[in-house]
Amino acid sequence: MTDEFHKPTQFSGAKFESFVGGEDPAQISRVAHETAGALLSRVRQSSDQGVVDRLVAFTDEHGIDAVAELWARASPRSLPGALWRIYLMRALVRQDAEGIAYLFQRGTEIATTIDPVVAGATAPTGPAEIIALADQILRGLFQGDFGVALDRAAAFCRITALGATSVADDSDLTSPERASELTTRALRLSQTATEFVSCARLWRAGSLD
């Protein structure tokens, strides 16, 4: 997860977190919820596979900022917040597939939970496999069980966080700055996993909106 994205992704993870604008917050929230709900409802009712394919690849053509404008400021425990974080996760994977695959594989090797099974990545997990996993998770929001897709996303984040923590421990003496960066990344991934779990619970209760 480097500081600079290459097109069509146009700004860094740190900048995502500070995405701000001059619009009325209530209007921003209303638009985020309405667009997320309408999109999900329409796609899940459609039998056109091409619609799902275009949505999965949407940010490849239009950039992650197109999604950020709609949903980045939504609550993490909301439908637009969940959609935004899945799209962001996919963008970060595609930006650094090799690095994230390494962390994910490390996490898988030391995991003591069923998270590797829940995430559902092909093992061993290299760059191609981690990209495929991110696509499968995003596709799962629009097809199949939405809650399962969120569970898979949460498992992905926990495994990658575990791998980042392990690599940070290895780097602590030789590269403290790298260790600090990885520790921070692990904390953010763990937080995101918790948010996905909350969203899955709300979805199953019929109250994720």
C-alpha cells in the first residue's frame, strides 16, 4: 500500500481517510444511502451477468475516486460504508498484489482460526490468486449471499493483518520504520475486519441501510 496510486486510482489510503467536501453532510449521507440501496437492489434483481462484471471492474476504468465521491464519508457500519470499503480493498489489492499476497500468505501459514477457509483464497496465494479473491468478494456483494461476502472480506483483513504483524516482528530490529508501518497497517486492517463483521450482522438482521 504505497503512498501514490497510478491511474485510474488517483489518491492514497491516507487521503481516502481525509476525503472532505463543502456539501451539506445530511445531503451527502442521504445520497450515499439512496445510491447504495438502489444500486444493490437493481443489480441483485437483474439476471444480466454483464452488469455485475461491469460493476466489479468499475474502478479499473473510472478510478476509485468515483466511488469515494459517493460513499467514502458514509458510516463504516452502513450499506454505502460496506460497499466503499470492499471497493477500496479491491483497489489496494490491485495496486500492490505482490505485497498483499505475501502478507496474506504469511498470515495463512500462522493462522490458528478458520479464517483461511472463510476467505476462500486458492493456496498458495500469489498475486494472481489475491486479485481473484478480491474480485470474488466484490462480486459476492452483487450475487449470492451478501453476508457471506462480508464475512470473507473480514477474514481476508484478519489474515492480512496477522501476516503484517508477523512481518513487522521480523523487521523490528533491522528496519524499525518498516515494522511501524506494518503494525499500523495491521491495526487498520483489524479495524476494517471488525466493521465488516458488524455490517454482516446488521445485514442478517435486515437493518443494514
